[in-house]
Amino acid sequence: MTGTVYKSTGSWYVVKSPAGEFFNCRAKGRLRLSNFKSTNPIAVGDHVDFELEVKNAQTTGVITYIHDRRNYIVRKSVNLSKQTHIIASNIDQALLIITINNPLTTTSFIDRFLITAEAYHIQSVLLFNKIDTYDAATKAQAVLLQDRYRKIGYQCLEISAKNRINIDAVKDQMKQKVSMISGHSGVGKSTLVNALDADLNLRTAAISDQHQQGQHTTTFAEMFDLKFGAQIIDTPGIRGFGIVDMEPEEIGDYFPEILNLKQDCKFNNCLHKDEPQCAVKAAVECGDIADFRYHSYLQILEGDQGNYRSDNYTDF
């Protein structure tokens, strides 16, 4: 039968059948030994064929086939023996949770996430969480950052998952969609999922006072059915977002503001770096393209996977 992968632990997968039953499944050997350059040949959101088997009065399943993915979102794996790690597949939108501090979400991290979503034709929504903790300076930073991203074309929502501020707006955005939620550890992913559907009661943890970084509460990616007619894929917190499979000449195409200007450059193969009469560099100089976005572009162009937590918001 055909089902959808709802959870992956690396060796076992929870698959939901069309009848709504959940089965623990393992991958058939040839799937695990395939040449797919990923740490996880099967990802949450995959549609798979599986066969049931009964051993010692327990029913489990064997995944025999992975259907073609409509899309997926991928990042460079920390496992150096592999190339990529698929975070989730067959999703309608990606919800990126951002915190101005507590912990800091850097613009370089945001931009790496966004261009990866653009590359795989996935809509992104930026959720600025913990607005209940903003002081005047933090509020000003958030407003400026949201203004920059809205001008590019990204939807931004201010929320407080803890205090349930603007949660209904998030629900409206999610109805009848499969949404993947992502962000650094500690930004409030599990708290938001609990606010969307309290029956799930996902585990949460406090921020480390010493390093102002989150503690991992989600160990594996997992999909949940929500009561208001939506599905969400909760993912483990990630510190870095490495870019994969992008040629230098195509990177600018995943920055909408750069893509819109590339035809105005003197050279068709302009990389917007050292070339004369570059429309993109001119737009940066006059403020039409944000300095931090151009900086992110150059970092990725030069292959700098970087220290994702080192930059700040002083370059708006």
C-alpha cells in the first residue's frame, strides 16, 4: 500500500496509511544502499509504498519504493561522508521562525534558508517570534528587518507563541497546506506547534543563559495533523544552513531583488561582483538592495558557508 512518512529516526520510519493507521517501517536494503547523495534516503513527507509483515505478533512494515518528490528542502549535512540532508519533502510552504535575540537569528542564516526554498520552489513565510520580550531597541530592529524582507516580497508575521499573539493569523496561513517549520534551537518551534494545537503537547526547553542558544527539544523531524485542517512538519533546531548544488551563475536568481535587475547589467554573465556597469551593485549603492542581502549573496558566491551566528543587524 501507499502511505506518507510522518517521522524519521534514521533507521525506522512512521508511515501513515490511507486509512489513517500508523505503522513502524524500515527501509528495504536496496533503498538504504542507493546512490542518492544524502544522509537520509527517506524523508518526512515522502510518499512511499510499503508492505506489512507480522513477527512475534507485532505488525511492522517494509518500505519498498519512494515516489517522486514534488519538492524538498535540503541543506549541507554535518556528516562529511555525505553531501546533503533532506529536511522535509512535498511541502506547500516553509515557516522560518526568527528571533532578534534570545537567541539571535542572523541575516546570513535567514538568507541561506530563503534561497534554498526559492531554489526548490517553496513559498517561505517569516515568523518573528517572542515579540512579548521586545524592548524599544529590539522592536526597532525587528521593524527594519521586516520592512526589508517585505519589500523583497516575503510575508512577515509578528507572533508570540508563548502568549498566543497572532496565532490565528498563522493558522489562516496554514489551512489546507503542509507546512515545514524551521529555525535555530530555542526560537520557539515546539512552543508554536503547541499553541497551534495544544493536544500535541510537544516538549519545550528554556534558553541557555550562558550562551543564549536553544537546547534541542525536537530530535527528529515529525509531521503532525492539526485540528484546523493543516499539517505541520516540526524539525530539529539547526545552527547552520549550508548551501548545496548551486552554480555561481545561478545563485543570484534565488535572490528576487537581484533576479529583477540582472537583465539591466552590461554583461549577460554578470556575477555582480567586480564587473563594470552592474545594475545590482548600483542598486546596493543607492539603497534599493539591502547591504546585508548583498553581503549574504557574496558569501554564498564565494563558497563561504561561514559562521552563521557571527553577524548582526547593523547593516540595514
